[in-house]
Amino acid sequence: MTSNESAGLLADKVILVTGAGGGIGRHIALHAAREGASVVVNDLGSTVGGDGRDAARAAQVAADIESAGGRAVANTDSVTDWEAAQRMVQSAVGTFGRLDAVINNAGILRDRIFHQLGVDEFDAVVKVHLYGAFHLSRAAASLFRAQGSGALVHMTSTSGLIGNLGQANYAAAKLGIVGLSRSISLDMARFNVRSNCIAPTAFSRMIESIPGQSAEEQARFREKLKATVRADQVAPLAVFLASDAACEVSGQVFGVRGNEVYLYSQPRPVRTMHCDAGWSPRRLAEQMLPAFRPSLTPLDRARDVFAWDAV
Ligand SMILES: NC(=O)c1ccc[n+]([C@@H]2O[C@H](COP(=O)([O-])OP(=O)(O)OC[C@H]3O[C@@H](n4cnc5c(N)ncnc54)[C@H](O)[C@@H]3O)[C@@H](O)[C@H]2O)c1
């Protein structure tokens, strides 16, 4: 524990958390409030698949923050709506006078093996994750530029960074978010605006049903995760990245699972080969492939890479 840990890393800050009515987002909102932030608690209150609305979920989290002595306002708009994203930013400024950080956390799943994936299922998932992250980031960008500061934190996923079965729509959106974040960090550095990603693993309703597992495997997995890989354990990393304590950190991808945190690598060339005569498809087959074969990335799934338990 550092000497001034009680001061609150987000004292006098205003933070907007999307999808904060439950799961990981709820814990980020609660933790941010405990660290001194005023919080805009956004949540549509949908099912995991993105259907329906329940205004009570955002309201409950805002009420929980207030009853613990914090400041919060609920917002029940959808992150898929560009105009609504402007209203969320305005809500922060109108209620608390400023906005310092946005946590793009709202998410849904529509898992399907690729050859059966529908256009509607692809569209719905990309709209919430990738468009949602864009809408909120872009809506905040003008304000951040004007005030010369701001932080964005986006939830990505090992499903995009590494891979998983039956989640092409989700993986595409989540890896799109990594590119979005990296671009924002480059474009907005001149205005002292930072952007980072977190790939969390935490027990929530979203990962209760992981594709490709038997009922028995799922039950075992669920019980283990519930106890050891909790949604509240993601919040400290999100709060840190939103705070000025992370002022030197931008364009990065972190992971968190239980009490483990990771820093991910980002794609760079791993092998190069030159051909004086220029490449032909046949030369690529005969010379490049044998040279590169040992370095090809295996078709791992996330759980192959994270083969050890979190405890
Ligand atoms: N739980 C994990 O292990 C895990 C792993 C990788 C990534 N993630 C990511 O972390 C984030 C939080 O996931 P979670 O596990 O807490 O899931 P969750 O389902 O508990 O929470 C997601 C929240 O987003 C809200 N939401 C959905 N669509 C919305 C919209 N259009 N506008 C506003 N709110 C909306 C939902 O109502 C819900 O409360 C997601 O982006 C998810 O993809 C989670």
C-alpha cells in the first residue's frame, strides 16, 4: 500500500462507464466512485444477446454509489446510437461540469459457428462493441481536445486477440476496438488524450456459456470462475488506466484474470525474407514457407494459451 492510497486516484474526476448496470462495468463504476470520481452509469439493461431494456439496472448502480456517499447519474441510452453518445457526454458535463474518462465496456454476444453466422448477428455485435466504442470515444474527443486531457479505456477480448470458436462477429469487433484504440492514442497524443484496452476474464453472465464446452465442463468451469476470477478484480486496472497515475501509458493492451494482470504484445514482423529476383507464388511455396513454417502462429484458442488456472 502506498502512503496516500486513501486520497483517491480519481478525486475530482468525472468518469462515464458504459454497460455499467451489471457485470464488470458495475464494478468499474463502484470502484471509480470509491476512488473519488463522479460517475455517469450507462446501461441499456439488455439481455446478453442484446434484446430488451431495463432502466432499473443503471438506476440501481447509481443509487448504490450515492448511498455509499458518492456521486452518480444514470443513463439508459444505447451505445449503438450516435446521438445518444452525445447526450451521455452532455450528461456528464451538465451534471458534474466536466468529463475526464470514458470506459467503453457495454457488450453483447451472438455466438454462432462461422458458416451459420447471420448478417444480423454480425451487425448487432459490431454495432454494440465497435460502433459503441467509436461513438463514445468520438463524442468525448472534442471535449477532451478542448480541455487538453482525457482517457479512454476499452474492453477487448482474448476471443479477438487469440481466438475462440463460434465468435467471429465478437472477435472482429473486439480486434477492431484494438485498432481503434491504437489510432486514437496516436491521433490524440498531441492533446494529452490516452487510449488503452483491457482484455478481461471474469465470471459474468456473458461467459456462463462458452462455445465448444460440454455441460459438465461448463459446470466445473463456472464454479471455479465464480470464486477465483471475479468481475470486481477487473476494476482496479480500469480505474488505474483512467487516472493520471497512468499518464505515460497509451496505445497498450492489458489483460486481467483474477489477481493476474498481463501486458499483451502487439503485431510486429517476426520473420523477414528477401528474394533478389522477386517473389512468385511458386518461390513463396518453395522458399518462404519452409523458412517461415516454424514461426507460423498456431490455431490456438484462448483457453489453449491460458492453460493454467488463475489461482
Ligand atoms: N466477462 C468476461 O470474461 C469478458 C471477457 C472478455 C471481454 N469482456 C468484455 O467486458 C465487457 C463487460 O462484459 P461482462 O462480462 O460484464 O458482461 P455483462 O453482460 O454482464 O455486461 C454487459 C452490459 O452491457 C449492457 N449493454 C448491452 N448492450 C448495450 C448497449 N447497446 N448500450 C448500453 N449498454 C449495453 C448490458 O445491459 C450489460 O449490463 C464487454 O465488453 C465484454 O465483451 C468480458
